[in-house]
Amino acid sequence: MVVAREIQVGNLRLAQSGQLFLIAGPCVIESESHARMMGEKIARIAADAGIPYIFKASYDKANRSSVSSFRGPGLAEGLRILGKIKSELNLPILTDIHEPSHAAPAAQVADILQIPAFLARQTDLLVAAGKTGRIVNIKKPQFASPADMKNAVEKVASTGNTTIILTERGSSFGYQNLVVDFRGIPQMKKVGYPVVFDATHSVQLPGGQGHASGGQPEFIEPLARAAVAAGVDGLFLETHDDPAKALSDGANALPLAQLPALLARMKALSTLVRSWSTS
């Protein structure tokens, strides 16, 4: 079995700690009060499950389907809100960046800079993220193979930064549909970095509603179970207290009320799988 190098995020030790970790939060910052409430509730749920937790939310969703879709509060206000959540709730922060010029200011707040799947071949963006010295989470593009991720990793590592995470989020299957090839989990783990499974974007139906993406959230848990069984180091979940009213990606978000039971089952499965790999 390939063991990923350990990555330190605040007080959390990812990968070699032997614990499944969680990256979760709303797709986008809808308001300061909502983001804080979600961070508080998810942190309590993760703590009860014994799972290390990293808060995620976007300050700008630059790749929405429609020009009229809600994008978020923007760079300055979004980072202010994320900074308050980080300091007041004592949570590590992940947020995505879409432009090289956003890397440095985002790195002043975020512990992890995320490269969106659509942008994971953009050399300037990957290099700018790497130069910040922050952890870089690269989402595998819907159109790329697991083997292609080595090239993205090398772009970040060329800056001297080897604190990298890879995230699987499904592959394009015809129009407006995604499938997950779970062979990609062990294939990406061979690169030597922690691998995360995005269980909510993997059930997305891109552009499925015409003006926005659809989703099949009933498949979140089955896919998460399969990913944990395949040996992922972490789970990525977008969750919302009321997905029907979410301002972005509500169609594929996990209802917050379902998170405690899901994490309890994923923790038990992860413990079992890891016991096999060490026996």
C-alpha cells in the first residue's frame, strides 16, 4: 500500500495520522451569519464523530452556469468572513481561487488553497498557489485521467511546495452527467499525496437544470462508502441546512441533518478498511 506523505494543517495531521479527515461547508458564503452557523454545527458534528475537520466555503463562484447566478461576496468581504471563522471558531480554512492574483491575498487567511477542477491545467494558477507556501488542493478535472494529475502536482512542486492534496470529483460521461471510476483512488495515491473524494460534486449533473446544475444527492453516501473502502484519506462534502434554498449547488448538497449519521458510518468503515491495510 502506498502511504501518502503527512501534511500538517494547524493542529491536524492529515494522511499518516490514520484518521479519515473531513473538508465540509456550504458551497458559497451566503452571509457571515450563515457561514459561521454552518462552521459551528459541522465542527460539533465532526468532533462527535472523531473526525478532523476543515471548513470550506467559496468567496466567489466564478464558474456558475448562468451570468445571473449568485457568486458570493467577493474577495475582500469573503476573506474577511473566512478570517473571522478561522480565528473565532479555531478552524482550518479551505477556499478556492480562480485567478493567480487571488492566491497571495487568499493565502493570508486560508490554510488550503483549492484549484477548481476546470482550472487544474492552468499553469500560472497552480504556480501562484504553490508559491504561497500554503497547502494546495487540486481537484481532478472532469476531463482528465488520474495519471494526468502527476503533471498538475509537478507544477505546484516546481515552486518548492510539496504540501499537496488531490481530490477526485467524477468524470464527464456524455452530456450533463458524471461517473466515478474508483480505480482512480489508488492510482492517484501512487503519486504520494493525500487523496480526497468529493462526494457531493460527484453526484452533480452539470448544467442539468439549464440555468444551473442539477444533482442526485441520494447517491452521496453510496459513493462516499465506495471511496472510503477504496482507501481515500479524506472526504469533501458540501452541506447546507436547507439545500432547497441554497444559493449555489443546493441540488447536490448533503442536508446538514444527514451529516451526523453519515460521518459515523464513514468513520466505522474507515477504521475497518485501515485495519485491513495494516494487518
